[in-house]
Amino acid sequence: MTRQIKYQRVLLKLSGEALAGNQGFGIDPDTVSSISREIVKTIDLGAEIAMVIGGGNIFRGVTVSSKGMDRASADYMGMLATVMNALAVQDVLEKMGADTRVMTAISMHEVAEPYIRRRAIRHLEKKRIVICAAGTGNPFFTTDTAAALRAMELKTDAILKATKVDGVYDKDPVTNEDAKMYNSLTYLDVLKKQLKVMDSAAISLCMDNNMPINVFNLFQKNSISRVIKGEEIGTIVQGG
Ligand code: UDP
């Protein structure tokens, strides 16, 4: 069963906004259900999935700190927001019959397991979906960087960056009708052209460790499974 897939183990990065659906903030249960259904299909393919979920639908440290709050405190609040999202996704995945573990970079034993790399790998080997929450556990970082870090630690074959658009464009496709999508890019292209794939810390980490990033539309039917099976959809970012 596992022979038909390109990526055996993946790190799926979901932004917090992906969970908000059309309401733009908070958690939309219907959206979380439809995303979770896609994720469960990939487990049925035999893939191992680790996830990093953002928190921007609830709280973004940098936005609040620009209004006067201490940046580190605001970032800790942002990290706590990612835990709320992780618990929401876990709940829905488990109701669909998937086996999951939330692992947090900030210890909160009553709520979830602490992130321990070797335990996370063991969970993946047992085909449990590992949801990595609380980012890197450090302020001044983002969940994109957390995704790059966890992908490296867990030795995933790629990062799947799920977005609301089909891939990486030369300009914002929502506001520019003539925006062109790239099929493939190098890490250096992304850094030089300042393309909005992931922040530069995350891209540099992926470049130094040769971790491919596949950016694709989360809301296209079967998109996660299609990427895992090796279909070339979206934009792939890799070495030159
Ligand atoms: N955050 C942080 N350290 C991390 C990851 C996240 O301080 O390692 C905080 C930061 O304030 C960020 C917020 O958590 O704004 C939510 O994460 P992010 O903005 O990456 O979420 P996304 O844009 O993916 O929804």
C-alpha cells in the first residue's frame, strides 16, 4: 500500500487562518471537518503525518505588540493560540477515527504531551497523527519556522504548506488578475524575490537542510493525498 506514495512521511503546515473559513477569525467547525477529512485520507494511503498549526486566526504576537504590548508576552499568547487550534483539529480527527497526539513545545501536561522528538517519531511509526503545537516554544519565531524545525527533527520527506491559493505567485493573486504561478522555485529565488512562501528563517533552514516545500491549495479536492502520491500540483521549492 505504501509503494504508491511519493512522500512516506510529511510535515503538514496549516495556518491558523485556514481553520477560520470565510469568517476570517476563530475556528469554523465545518472548515475544520473538511480539512480533517482530507488528512484522514492520507493516513489511509499509509503516509505518516506530523502537523504544525498556526495561530493567526486567534492571536498574532507581532500585530498586538505593534500596539504596545511586550513582544515576548504577545508571542507567548500566540503560541497558546496554536494549542487551541491543535485541540480543535485533534477533536475532529479523533471523531473521524484517526489516532492522534498533540505534543506541545510549552509543557502543559494536563492538556497534551510535551514535545519529545523520539516519542514523536515513535507515534509517527505507529501511524498516529502528531500535531505539534505551541510553535518552537520561543517568542520571536513563527509557526513556519516551527514547521521547518520539526520537519528536520522528524526527518520528513517534505513540508506540505497548505494555503488558500494554488501555489506561489509573482504577486498577490487575490488582488492581481495577471499574477503568474511558479511551478518550481529554488530557495534562493524565494529569498531574493521575497516571495511569500514562508518567512526567511524557515526558508533558510529548509535550504541548509535540503528540505523540499510543496505549496498547494488546501481547498482543492484531495489535494493533500494528491501531493503525497506524487502528483505535481502547486509550487515546489527545492535546491537549484
Ligand atoms: N509564535 C511564537 N513562536 C513560535 C511560533 C509562534 O512566538 O515558535 C507566536 C507568534 O506570536 C505568532 C503566533 O504565535 O504570531 C501565531 O503563529 P503564526 O503567526 O505563525 O500563525 P499562522 O500565521 O500560521 O496562523
